[in-house]
Amino acid sequence: MKPITWFFDLDNTLHDASFAIFGTINETISAYLVRHLDIGEVDADHLRVEYWRRYGATLLGLIKHHTVDPHHFLNETHAFAEAPNFAAMIRAERGLTRLFRRLPGRKVLLTNAPARYAGAVLREIGLHRHFTRPNGHRYAIEQMRVHRHFRPKPSRSMLRMLLAKEKVSGHRAVLLDDSFENLKSARAVGMRTIQVNGMVPPIGLMPHSRGKKSRPSYVGLQVKSVTQLLRRRRFLR
């Protein structure tokens, strides 16, 4: 039987972005809107959240309504990943590298964050080698395009495209993510789903991950941490 291909979200799945990074991203995006849209801080905060809720990513709303250059936006809002104090912003559990060495199958990163930021986080948590070819790969938001248009998670057309690129059928692919919306889309295209729910995001950035206590039908398994995967071997079959 063909091994499972694991698609891993990054923020609040492989590390605790709620500790410092989500708050910083909120601030840098709002500051970008103030500078480039010539609006006040309150309006910038509102627009950031509104576009995120409506389109799944603030960037998509900025492209659609303000013709913002996506690469300029991503570079400016995630420049903090190159700051000397970036390592102090990262919180990840021990045992991740041991898990990845023991977990059978291909590992693919699937994050709505930009590639440079994702690479910086992976280096800090010691997983960068596991997401490189030939045994792994990375898809950041820059690679999530369908017909030349940005289509980040939870886009179903993007997920179908990536399954085709990775040459894996849905029932042999698993998405691990904290977002109910992302998992719902993954299940709709035939993927297996695991919600990582041990890290609670702040209100205003990830509202879709709050307020649902029961396990929806499109979530195959819930774990507090990806380090629990090997203890749930039945799901791996």
C-alpha cells in the first residue's frame, strides 16, 4: 500500500503562534494598511479582520479591492522573521524531530504564510530538512495559485491541484490543521483530516477555531499536539 502523505499546517499546528507571532502579525498587517491605504488604526484593524473572515486571508481582500502588490505586502508584514529576536518568539514542543523521524510517509508543509517566514520557523523548530525534496516539500501562499490567482486555504480547487501535483489520492493524504474551515475543505476533496486543537488562537485572528467543542463529521481525529500521532496508530492505517 502506498504510504500516507502528510500535509502539515504551520502556525498553531507545528508551533504555538499564539505565544507571540499572531499578535505581531496583527500589528504588522494593521500598520501596513495604515501606511498604504491612508486609514486610521481602528479602521485598519477592522479591515484586516473583515477581509480575513470574508476571503480566508487579508491579502486576498487587498488584492481584490486595493490592487496591493502581494509580494510587497508579504515581505513587509513578515519582515520580523529576520529580526535578531525572532527565536524568542517561537514556542514548540519537544519531540517534534523525533516524531518526524519515526512517522512513515512523505511530509508536505501547507501554510498560508509566506515562504521566507515559513522557512525561518522550520529552522527554529528543527524541521526544515523534513520538508525538502525528495521526502518532503513546502507549499507557502506564493505557491497557492490556481489559474494565476492566489487561492490559499481553504480553497478546494487549490487542494485538488496540490493532490495532483503530489500524485497522491485523497484517501492516502492527511491534513493536520487547527482550522475547521481548512479541514472541512480538505475532507470535501477526499482527504483525511486531523485537527490540532491544543493551541488556542487569539480572538480576532482565527475566530473559526473557537467555539466548537464537539468534533464535526469532517474531522477524522482531534489531537492536542502532532506529537500524539504515533499514539493514535489506528488512524494511520
